[in-house]
Amino acid sequence: MSFINKFGKTTVASSILAASVLGTTHVSFASGSGEGNQGQQGQNEDYMAIGNTKNPKNVIFMVGDGMGPAYNSAYRYYADNPNTKELDQTAFDKYLKGTNRTNPNDPKENVTDSAAGGTAFATGYKTYNGAISVDNNKKPLKSVLEKAKELGKSTGIVTTAEVTDATPAVYAAHVDDRDKKDEIAQQFYNDKINGQHKADVILGGGSKYFGKENGNLTDKFQKDGYDYVTNKDELANSQSDQVLGLFSEKNMPLQIDAPQSNPLLVDMENSALSKLEKNDKGFFLMVEGASIDKSGHPNDITGVMSEMGGFEKAFQNAIDYSNKHKDTLVVATADHSTGGLSIAKGKDYVWNPEAIHKMKHSGSYMTKQIADGKDPEKVINDGYGFEFPSKQMDKVKDAAKELKEAQDKAKSEDDEKVAAATTKLQDAIQKPINDESHTGWTTYGHTGEDVNTYAHGPSENKFAGNNDNTDSAKNIFDFFNNDVTSNQNQQ
Ligand SMILES: [Zn+2]
């Protein structure tokens, strides 16, 4: 497989350039200019102490899928302690560095999907919607994870979606269409770098793509020394440095709905870090809060807040790790925004997160329960934390009946009428919580605004200002190409 990588050609020159640029950056950083909010954190001494003029050895790249700026602001309201006067900062706020532009290079669409957005983050190239790390001519593009593996670093992919979903896939697979999930799983196993599987740690959902129907990939990984785990306890007890963890058949359940046996995003991240950090040459780890987007699509504000909470925990944990391991850079950003979330709707200047705090289950969870044949009234009463209007309950029951009829007639799993009836049911279930919280939505798809970028650790200022989504990968390639540790070890 031949890769396009214009960054690899300029190692010596860019090394000198990067060293001088970084040196300058950190001189001004240490002297406190232009880093006001970091100075308050007492971080200047940390950076002075390690004389940090080199690139990060380890990179934790975090993607809040669909986490547009409205999501970050809404979560600030939601997570606020109501007993204090001012709106408290989230874990993200103090690490805000800038924004990312997200537009794809698609012949028809100028708002990105997660495949084109992920490809930009992973490879430094814009491409068409649906592309998994291939360019517009369907040629493979090298990912930062593949570069890390070439350099002998350890590598990991952690997500709450299927591990074959677009955002994780772009790091270790190359296919022309994101729906080719069997092929993506096959490439995870078959495609090797220096005789090794590309990702040492693969954690998330999507077991259906690794079983008998797709060549028993779990067995094959185990034969090659990987632990295969399917729940939180097994993950905690995993001893091997390499692990395949698949915790659900498809996407993992949302944090608010998940059984205790399910690992949370932060559990998976911790397990990944404990394995990857054993390699002296460092690591690259991608961590995705996937279900922020998957809740945004059906306009499920309860699900969105649940998953923002899960992603914030994982982010804070990565920051804590970086504070203890000074050679680790943490970057968190989003690939796009989803749903056109708005913080208030109607004529009132009010958004009411208290209503969301009362909810016991996400709208998506209640929809699935009713779609699977459970009694609508019982599901709603168990999932809602406040009085559900009786007129609306009638609408839910009608929608449930319509869905049942569509299901009975449907010939395939992705029948269009079933999908439409499911959307109608979910809208009916969620109307009271969207109204009560004053949450507005404009679409079931993505929106094109710039997204926030947060960073902490060596070279964090490379992510400052308004950047292109491809710049994240370009920075990481630069760090790895000029990584003194791994380049020495290569020779
Ligand atoms: Zn999406």
C-alpha cells in the first residue's frame, strides 16, 4: 500500500524549523505573555521545570463527535452548581485554545460527515463525505496512528461507537465508503506495519463485525496475543499489552442508560493508557465520545447531556494524566456540530437544564424499548422524571402503533418506513423534555459551524487560533517526525 504523505519528506528542515518555533513559543509561554489563563493554573513552572523545547512523545487525541460549540455551552449550564452565583467552568473551559473549520472536500456537500472530518484529523487531508482515509481518487492516506506505529510507538483506539464507525476507522483502515464495516474490521486485523497490527488497543462497540460471519476476527486477534474482553470486569483484569474489547453488538449504550457491567469511556481510556504507557517510545491514543453525535441526530437532549458528561470525565482524566506525564499532549475537539442545537427556543430568554437532570433515561433508550414492544406508558413513566402530558401520551401510543405496523410489513433491517415511524415516535417521546428544557433543534443532520479546540501539554499552542481540521494531523505528524525519542531508536 502506498501512502501520500508530504510531511515525511521534510524531516530535517522541519525539525530545525519546529525546534526554533517551539523554542520561541515556550520562551514566551514561560514568561507568561499571551497565556493569561494558564498562568493562573500555575503551569508555567511545570513547563520551565522540564525545559520543554521538544515535541510531545505521547498524544491523546480526543474527538467529541458532533460536539459543536452550543454543546459545550449547554453542558456548562447543565453541569453548573446552582448553589454558586456564577456559571461554573467545565473541565474543558480553561483549556480552550481556538477553533477548527470543518468543511469537507466533497463534490456535492459542503457540510462534513464524520468520515471526511475524521480523515482530516487523522491524515491532514480533506476528502469527500463517506471516505475512510482515502482521498478523492480513493487513494489511501497515511494516518497519524500509522505513523506512530511506524516509529515503534504503541497505538490505541477507544470509542463509545462501533470501533468500525467512521471516526475510529479513519485511523487504521482505508476504504472508499464508511458503510463497509466488515472490510474495516478485516483491515484492522490484516493490515500490518512492520509485521504488527496497527492498533494495540481497540475498545468500543461493534462485536457483530468481529464474529463468525466475518472470519472470527476475535479468535484471530487472541491467537496473536490480544486479550479479548466483553465487559468492565474483564477489561479491568486484562493483563496483555494488547487488547480487543467489544462491549456491545453495535454502538455502546449511553452512560445514563448503561448497565453497571459496561465500562464508561473513562474506564476504557484508563485501561488503554495503562497498556500503551509501557512502551518507552511513547504512544498515540484516539478517544471518541461518539454518542454525543448519535444523540444529537435524533434531537435527544437527555442523551446529549449524558454523553457530554462521559466525554468531560474522559477529558479531565486525560488532563490529569498529562499533568503527571509531562511528555503527553492532550487535544480535544469535534468533527462538526449536530442537530442545530440551540440553548433556548420560543420567546423566553430561558434554557432550563433542571428538567434534563430529572430524566432517568435518554429519549433514544425509551424509543428502543417501545420499538421492541414494551408498553409505552410504562416505558415513559420509568424514563421521565416529571409529569408527561396525557395528550402527548396518546400521540406516543399512536406513533408506537404506526411503528409496529411498519415493522410487521418491513422486509429489511433498514426499511425506510420503519425509520420514518421510529423518528416520529422518538419526536413524540422527546417533545415534553425539549419543551420543558427550552431546547431547540433545526435538523436531524450535521451543521457547518467552526468547533472548539482544547489542548494541554507540550506544543499546546500549536492548536491556538482558528485552524483547519487538517492542521491537527499536520501538527501531530510534525511532532512524531521530529520526536527525538523515537527517531533515535529507529536508527
Ligand atoms: Zn453524525
